Amino acid sequence: MANTKWKWAVGGGLVLLCGFGAASHVHAGPWRGHRAQSAAEVRAFMERRADRLLETVDADDAQRERIDAIIAQDAPQMFALMQEGRAVREELKAALLADRVDANRIAQGKRKLSALAERMADLGVDGLASVAEVLTPAQRRQIADKLTQHLPE
């Protein structure tokens, strides 16, 4: 159990660091009911998350600049995937609310959502790997330790 918790802390910490909340952000977004309207909003959110965690590990200016560049590169792609997710969910909603439920149409929507989740996971993990390369092992451990405190038993 402790090993699993540690893996979640490291993975979750790096996800939070960059703001790559993958599937959960595709569905609801971290904007508390407000949908991101642009890649700039996604980028600003990701930067705020990163800044909070980078403060805890005393990241230097060079590290911050490199991580900001990663965020700047990934935010437009993340926003595009979020938009795509919204469209797929609307398709599924229409299929489920139609006078006649079409199982094939619903299955197609499920396949689209699965493929989208995989693309988001790929983007997120690639971004996390890029961020991990910027941080020292000690900084990565600090982030993991901090986030472990917030995980349920």
C-alpha cells in the first residue's frame, strides 16, 4: 500500500506541477464550473499550479524558465484536446437523449473518448517527463512528499 501511495504521490505531484490533469480536466476542467475559453487560460492555470509547487522546492530561475517553456508548448495542445472532449461528450449526450437510442453511435462515442483519454495521457506523461528532467531528484522527492500528505489512506 505504501508503495502504491508513493507512486501516486510522484505521478500526481508531477501532474499537478504542470497542470496536466488529463482526463479529469478534459471533463470538468479545473476552473470550478467555468470552461477554459482559450489556450491562454489553460496556460495560466498550469503556470499557477507549477509556481505553487516550484516555490516549495526552491526552483531556480533557469528551472522556472524551462518549465514555463514546457507549459507554453503543451497548453495549446491540452486546450485542443479539451475542446475535442467537449464535442465528443455533446455527441454522446445527443445519442443518449435521442428518441431512439443507437448502441452503435454510443459505442463510437466511447471509442472516441477512450482514444482522446490516451492522447491526453500521452501528452501529460511526455510533459511530466520533460519537467522531471528539469528538476533534481531531491526536488522530485520533495514534491512527492508534499503531495503524499494530501492523499487519502
